[in-house]
Amino acid sequence: MPKPHRTYHSLRDDSVRLSMAGLVATQNAQKAMDGLFAVRGAHGLFENDDLERYYRDVRMGTLVANQTPDLVREWLGKHLFGIPADVWPRWG
């Protein structure tokens, strides 16, 4: 028997879960980098240091246009309250 196609709502649920997982992972990575810099100090900011590259990579995770923390929280809130994702105005 063929499997039924996934519904829009189940795909939307997966999208929200993945977005939240990405948000949590990014925030945890930022906390880890803060701890590393607290231990290592400013030496980690020099270009020839691997820590500098890791910091930039982690920081970009919060700046990517479609995955900013505020946007992910907005998607989650709309999802939990059953509000369509494309409803405007977004901020009240």
C-alpha cells in the first residue's frame, strides 16, 4: 500500500522544529564561544588563530537573514497559536 503524502501541516511542523533546533544550537555555540574567549582572552581574535574563524562562523549563524532568532521565535509563536506565517504586520 502506498504511503500517504505528507500534509502541509506536518511539513510546517517539521520546519518549525528544525528552525528551533537551529536557534538552540546557534545560541549554545555562542555561549561556548563566550566561554572560550573568557579563558583564552583577546589572543583568540587574531587572524592566524583558529578560534577567530570559529567565532566568525558562529556569529554568522545569528545573522543569516531567514534564521534570525527573532524571526524563528515569531514563526514558533505563530505556529503555536495557529496564525498563518504570512500574516502581517509581523510586529504588532
